[in-house]
Amino acid sequence: MKSSQSDRGALLLMALIVLIWSYTWVVLKYLSAYVSPFDLVVWRYSFGSLFLFIVLAVTKQSLRFPPFWPTVGIALFQTAAFSCLAQLALIVGGTGQVVMLVYTMPFWVVLLAWPLLHERPGGRQIFGCILAGLGLIAVIAPWEGLGGIGSSMLALAGGLCWGLGTILSKRLYQRRAPNVLVVTAWQMLLGAVMTSPFMWWEAPTATQWSFPVVLGIAYLAILASAAGWVLWLLIVRRVSAVMAGMSGLAIPVLVIFLAWAMLDEKPSILEFAGMALILAGLVVVSLSQYRRAGQ
């Protein structure tokens, strides 16, 4: 009973993070016209970490730095590298295809979890990955062109970095039991510090401050970053790395619907078919994890 309840709780957490991080791409697209890409990364992680440090101080929790090298590795790959590569890809490529290529991350997780975590995927997981992979290919439609090899490689590299960060997070919680809020706060602070040199990658652009811009940055800092990272680390602690990574495939699917509703970008029939395959793959992987938890 406890195992089933824990599994349902993890699925609810994954649904919440999918909603938060899907809308994040809409906010990023809006803010890109008013804030330079790397400034945006530094702002969101600086304010996000500050928010969590305040929460830790108010609740009188320890601010002691978590296990050093695992935290630095997570900050490097899953915070700084992922965000910077995604932002660079958005500069030179189209948003829709960049998002889809970035979210090849679950497949990197599947590949990395086997040798690094000894999590060999079962038959149902492999089948779910195949379904989701076919769906992702249908949505990306590489035969129609990827919008530039540079942007595509940056987006794929971002997905690889996220996958590696997921593996590092899983290993950290397998070997130790650090405070999730503390790890997240330090992870984002380090991510902001690591990203700050890239603020001068191009000629600096002054941020055009306004109430919507402040609101957007607050969303990125508090919900997408502070709350989002905490939820993500909780998910990584409770489910396999494969399932945690596969859940991210629901985000590009939802982004397509948000783009349709808010940006008038109607998906094609092929994209609808791809989304159906992705959802089918998620269901297969989720049911596989649920059965394992019940054993």
C-alpha cells in the first residue's frame, strides 16, 4: 500500500513539473524580446537561489554546502550547461524545433543509466522508449530540415547535459541523503556563477524592465527554478532515472498545445500522431515502474 501511494505521489509530482516547465518555454519566448539570453539565465538562477536561501533561513534549516563534487557536477551540467546551450540554440534556431531536440534528454538518460547506475531497462521500458522515440521523430520531422546544424547540435548537447545531470542527481541520492532544498539552492547559485561569463558572449543588451518582464522573471526564478528544481530532485529520489527522464517527454507535447492556444501555431497531423506515440510511450514506462513498485 505504501509503495503504491508513493508511486502515485511521484506521478502527481511529475504532472506538476510538466505543467510548470512547459509554460516556462512560453515565458522564455516572451522575455527573449526584452532580456538578453544569458542575462536571463543568470537572473532566474540568482533570484531562484536567493528565494530558497531565504526559505531555508526562515525555517532555520542548515545552509551547509552539500556533497561538493556531486553538487558542482549537477550545477555544471543540469543547470549552467543545459541552460546556456538551450539559450544559444534559441538564438540561432527556431524555438519549436529547439525544444523538441532539447527533449531528446530522456534517451540520453536511458543510455547513461545502464553503465553508470546499472539500471538496465526492462522489456516494457524499451518498448515505451521506442514508441516515444518514434513519436519524437514524427514531431521533429527531420526530413523537413532541422533549421541549421549548429542549432540542432547545441540543442542535442543541451539534452545530453540534462541527462548526465539526472544521472548525477540519482547517484547523489543513492549514496547520500542531502536536504533537497539545500542542494537546489546551491545548485542554482553555482549555475548562475558558472553562466555569468557568458553574459558578455555578445554585445551587452540592456534589459527593458517593465511589470510583465519582472513577472516573467519571477515566474522563472520562483516556480520554474526554485520550486521546479525541488520537485525534480524529489522525483529523481523516488523513481528510476529512466522513468524520471522519460516523463520529460510530456513537456514538448504540452508546449505544442500551448503554442497552439497562445501563439496560434496549430500542429500538423503528423505532429498529432507523434504526440500520441509519445503519450503511449509514457504510459508504458509509467505502468512498468508502477508494477515494479508493487512487487
